[in-house]
Amino acid sequence: MKSNEAKKPMYIFTELGKEKLCKHCDEYWPTDSEFWFMIKSKLKDGTITFRPESACKGCYDRVYRPHHVKGVNKVRSSHEKQVAA
């Protein structure tokens, strides 16, 4: 990010509710488990909260787990095994 650009806020409030900025794709997504992996955090007073990860689910797989390929079925049918041989 260039020094003359204004830094985007980490959270914004829209008609969808609270949204968080993904640090990789630089887009805002609603703060729920559909778009974010949630991290379990324990506060000093003992209460347990869940907070979203710093990268959205789409970016998380691409950046932190590049070896995970979505849509690839590791269990093959007998027909697929015969064709591959």
C-alpha cells in the first residue's frame, strides 16, 4: 500500500451487518462462518469468544493451503481406477 493512500478500516457496518476486511483480497465480507474460519479465543476474564481469521475462506485456502485442491475427489470409483491404469 502506498503511503499517500488512506488505510482501509478493518471493520465496516453495512446493511448486511458487520463486515471485515480480508488482508489478501482487500475486500469486505460479512463476519460469519460462511466467509471466515472462526478462531476460538479465551479472554482474560475467562469468557470464550469466536473471532474471524485474518484471511477469508477463499484466500485462506489459496495462500495458506495451496496443496488443498477443492473439487478433487481422492476416492476413485472402480471405473476411474481402470481408466487410470
